[in-house]
Amino acid sequence: MDESIKKLANYIEKYNSIDKNLYDIYDIKRGLRNKDGTGVLVGITSVGDVSGYKIENGEKTPSEGSLFYRGYSINDLVKDFDESERFGFEEVIYLLLFNKLPCKKDLDFFKEILVEERKLPENFLEDVLLKIPGKNIMNKMMLSMLNLYSYDENPDNLDTLNVLKQSISLISKMPIIMAYSYQAKKHFIDGKSLVIHYPKKEKSIAENILHLIRNEDNYTDLEAKILDLLLIIHAEHGGGNNSAFATHVVSSSGTDTYSAIATGLASLKGPRHGGANLKVSKMLDDIEKNIDNIENKKSIEDYLNKILEKKAFDKKGLIYGLGHAVYTLSDPRAKLLKQKAKELAIEKNFIDKYKFIESVEEIGGKLIQEKYKNPYPACANVDLYSGFVYEILDIEKELYTPLFAISRISGWSAHRLEQIQDNKIIRPAYKSFSKNNKYIKLDER
């Protein structure tokens, strides 16, 4: 059986291998990317905007990165949240869904709705989350989204009001589902004590996450505020990112909200998308283990060179956490997070690790510039510092991508609401290279 399957797998690899030169011959945009690395335009959105370069006289010109939610700069939003010392993620959800900044009255009302919608259906915790624990939290969250379909009296109704209600319900429930799925895994699979905390009505989403995943209800205001920042900066990243585009595609088919969000989760789980921060963490751990001192910049440079030469780490020749498909000179999310990461590192006595990552950013960026003869060093992307922040917060690696999903579901929901107004199915074309074969009857093969 195994040998037969192996032969079939080899057959698949041989006959499904596409000659990459064909993409140029037929002017096909592989990966929906133009030759200069820019994305192929496939739609219109007003949800978010990502900018990392300018097109001048037909050429791509580097520029400082910017990120906008419904036309508002992420820098301005975070600055206001910071100066007023308030949690901002709920406000960002409101902005993304309703295309406007809420006044205090509207925000308070919206928060009440979010609290009300946190409630899981009766026996959902016992029957879905505890009785069938999952080894992977992202997969368990996908399954839970699909299970919630069965508790909805009108799950396939695509009226805007109904889809909005469903979206708010899933945005509210996802942190609870993640936390309980995590606790179930720890108990039933990892053999640790089962800890189930109930969310606190008066607390923000960020505070409740720390409350739900920790055995003891203890966290500092700075810890909760930096988790809130992570949720804010991951909430949306334009319609062209893989999971938002996947949500657009399936939503265009007329599918239900639960299936659409499960699709977003499936896409985000991939290591080339939401799982990238895990890859960065593993790379940083690998560098630490293989150099004499994390303060020795020469040792860091030598090992990063080995990584680029495909002689170290995963031998792919990539320094993870540096460079981005859109951002050239800077990633605004990384800049915001780096600033707060330093504050938390000082509070938690992780400053040596922070300086080490800063050295990787500086040295690695220059090495990539030299290798590829770029006019500028490769900038740090958000993943270089996000995994580090999760580590300081004592959050398990298996929760890195699920936390990303808790944030990004607000963007997915906004894109889905936008797509169902368009009412046009997305159906691109593929160039076929299959041959027309003469059919052979079974007993003649």
C-alpha cells in the first residue's frame, strides 16, 4: 500500500511540475505578482490601504511604509490610544465594520453588543470544545466556526444586516473559542490541569485574552496594552493579503459567513502568511544556539551570512522577519511594535534579547541589501518583533497565529461585507497545457 501510494505521489510530482518559463512566455502573473513584485490589481476596496512604494514614470520607487484603516493612518490611531491610555482594539473593529470613527456613546453601545455576543451557545463548551480537543488551535477554531453554523436559525441569509450580526457574533466569540480550545488541549492532550475562566464584562478584549489563557488572573497594564497594540496593527492589511483575498473569493460565491471565516482561518494558518512569526521565533532561537554570545555582532553577522548562503537554519536562504512584499523602507506596524517592545523588555528584564533582535534587524538588513544589490537595506517587518512580544508575555507559540486570527477577523468581516455588495463571483482564468488524448478502454490500458 505505502509503496503504491509513493509511486503515485512521484507521478503527481512529475506531471504537475510547471515550467516557470511558461509564465513569462504567456505573460501570466505568477502568484498574482507583476515582475517588479507589485501585486496585480484584482479589485477595489475602501477597507484598508497599504503603501510601501511609489510608481513614478512607470518605475517602482521606495518610500516609507504607511497603513490606513478606512482612510485613517494607523500611526494616528495608535498615538491617540496611547496618549489617552485607553484600549483601542474595539474602536478599530467599529471603524473597520462601519467606515467611521465612533463617538463615545456609539463606542460604549458597541462594546455592550460585543460583550453580549461573547456568550457561546448552550453546551458548546462541553460538546464542541472539551469533548473533541484539537492538537492544533487554528484547526479547532475552523471547526468551531463551522459548528456555529448549526446554531444559527438563518445561517445562509446574505442580507447585509444578517451578515453584520453574524460577523459581530464571530468577532466576539473567537477569543473565547481560542482560549477554551487552548485550555482543552493543555488538559486532554498535554496532561495539565484544566483551567476555565469566564470573561469579565468590564474588561477589554486584550485584557480578557490574558485573563482566559493564564492560570492566574495576573497581568500588568503594560502587558494588556501591548497585546491590544498587536491586535490593532494586525486587524487589517488591504484586500490583497492572502486571507483577505481568500475571504473575498469565497464570499463572492454566495457562501455563508461561517464558511467564509473558516476560509480566512485556513489561509492565515499557512507559514507563508499568519504563521510567519513562528518562523521568525524559530530562526532567532537557532541563531542564539549557534553563536557564542548574542551581544557579539560579528558572530551574528557570520551566522546570518550562513543563513543567506543556505548553510544554516532551514537552508532556504531567507532571513525571516526582514523584507516585505509591499513595504520597502519601513513597515509602520514594526516601528510601532518595536517601540512598545522595548518598554515591555525593560519591565520584564528581556532587554538583552531585544538588543539581539535589533542587531539582527540592522545587520541582516544590510546583508540582504548587499546580496541582492538593493538601493536600501531590507526593513524589519512586523513578524520580527511580534513573536518576541508574545514570548515576553509568556504566551505559548501555538497561540501566535490564533491571536493573529482574533485580530484579523475584523478585517475579513469588513471585506466580506464589502464583497457581498458587489454581487459578482470572482473567477480568474488559467492557461491550460493539458493534451487532448484519445480515450482508452479499461481492458485495453
